[in-house]
Amino acid sequence: MLTDPGGLLSPLSGIARLSGARTRSISAENPTGKKGAGGMATEGPGASAARDLGPGWKVSPCALIAPGKTQDLAEIDGPGAIQSMWLGGYVGRQLILRMYWDGQERPSVECPLADFFACGWRDNGAGPTRGPFSPLNSLPVVVNPNSGLNCFWPMPFRRHCRVTVENIGPQERACFYQINYALDDVPDAAAYFHAQFRRSNPVPPGQCHRILDGVAGRGHYVGTALLVGLGGQDRWWGEGEIKFFLDGDGDHPTICGTGTEDYFGGSYNWEVDGRYTTYSTPFMGMYHVSAPDGLYQSQQRFAMYRWHLVDPIRFERDIRVTLQDLGWRSGGRYLLRHDDFASVAYWYQAPPTGAFPPLPDMDGLELV
């Protein structure tokens, strides 16, 4: 069991124990998180609505991020840990979330905002309450109506952390946020949180989608979010196996799955009475299916997640994670498919953070 004298990373069973940690929170109404400094704004997006009431009455509820600009959501001096985050407003791939730990130049988290919260299918740019919505109800990530994004991954840091959002789109976006953290000593064994986005659109024929690669050091893999957009119809698409290559594995992995729906906790194509059946549970889910609408939306899209909270995948030197894009063809033969796979890998590791592959541009991220 990880010794945690400060109570930063304690499980729920330790909630009754007193701690010397100091709770703080950063939002647009208290951008520094300082004690007694919330609700002091005199200018902001809510200034007109509060003109009869004055400071303290929701003057600065959100940040407005101009096209091509990066907004610092949080800069915190440690030691401490982010314990939860909530974001709202625009949800989609035109905002890029990044996190930096202890002065590293490379981000340890770099991901489109929607995908980080396992809802990469969601884009409410046409209006904050428009479009299809599916709730996600898990332990570390929760997506509530309407597109309330919640994260409970513990994120320790020792000297400093920085959280930013970049707007790569052509129009101004509103970002509502609340970042809750505690300041206290961090256990020596605590590793740093990482998340990385990758997309294969389509998966190259005969190749596998790479969920994660290029990680060096000691750590543990804690989750996968996956969005699949079908590039063809008529047959089941999820025969592909997930594979975890650990600590120098060559052509063959140490951990090999048995099928895509199996890894995400389902079975037999998630099919009940001739239909895909969605589910959202604390550790795993296939919680969203976009169905053809009889007009322009002709292909199906699926969103799923698997959190390794009670079964983290440990590695000492390196890790590589791949997923096959595999279906069926005539004669009971496998078919190498060409679907759109977009994934986020979540893991903890000791520093330093390695280089991430470049993110696709706005067109490369678009749901098409």
C-alpha cells in the first residue's frame, strides 16, 4: 500500500482521517487559487449581467479563449496534487488540453478536450445544449448533462504544475472550469499522471492502431478511451485484440486480449436482441453509439473506456500498446478493416516525460 502521510492520494476508505493538507481551488472567479481571493473580479463575461449587483455576483464565470490563443487555467506551486477538475462551455476537439509537471518543457498530458474526458464524439459548437448526448458514469471520469466534464484522476506534483487550453479553431470559445487541489507533501513513490491522444483515420491496412508507444521509464498504465468510426458497413468490426508490450517485448506481447468488446468488459458484440447495448460502469463502458440517420450520417460511431484502477499494468522500462482493426468477410475469414480509431492512453510514470507524436491539425481532428 502506498504510504501517503499527507492524505493527498488516499482512497475513500481514508476519508475520515485528519490531514494537514490545505484545500484550494482555481476558477475564472479565483484564477490564482489564493486563500480568500475568490469572487473579486470587476470585469469579465458576466460584468453586464452583474451591473446592478457589483463584485462578488458572478462577474467572471468563464474564460473566453480567442482563436489561436492559449489560456492558462492553472499555475500552482507545490508540493501538492490536483484532486478533481470540472470543465464546461465548448466541448469538442478545437480546444487542446495540456498539463506540465515540475517545470518540464514537454507536456505530460496533451489531448483534445473532449477526448480527454472519453467523449471524443461530442462537439457542441453549434450550441451548448444541442446535439446528441450520452452520460458517462465511471469513477475517474464523469460526463453529466449537458456536457459537464469531470475528472478525478489524482495528479501529484512536487514543485509546480501548469494546466493550459489552446483554441485551434476559427472562433472564440468559452471555457468554464474549476480545478480543485490540495497542498501538502507528496509521497516519494507517487508518479506523474500522463495522457496521450492518437488517431488513425483510417487504420492502415494490415497495421495496428498504436494506442501508446515511445514511453521509457517505470510506471503503470491505468486506462484507455477509444472512439471508433466505421469505414464500412454490413459486418461486425470488433474482433481486434489489444496487446501490451512490456519491458522489451519484441514481436509478441506479454498481455494479449481476445477481442475489442472483451477488453472493454463486454461480450459477443455487445449485441442483445439484435441491437448494440450501451453501458457505463465504474471501471468500463461502451456508452455511446451514433447510428445512421437515414440521410447524411451513414456510418456508426462508438465510444468506450476501460480504467485499470484495480488492475494497473505495471512496467519497469517501457510499454507499447496496440489494437487491431479486425472484422469478418465471407467464408468465415477475418477482414482487415480501415476504420477511424481515436484513442487516449492514461498512465503514471517517473520523469522525464518523453516526446509525444505531433497532434493532428484541426482538419485532422475533425469528426468526418
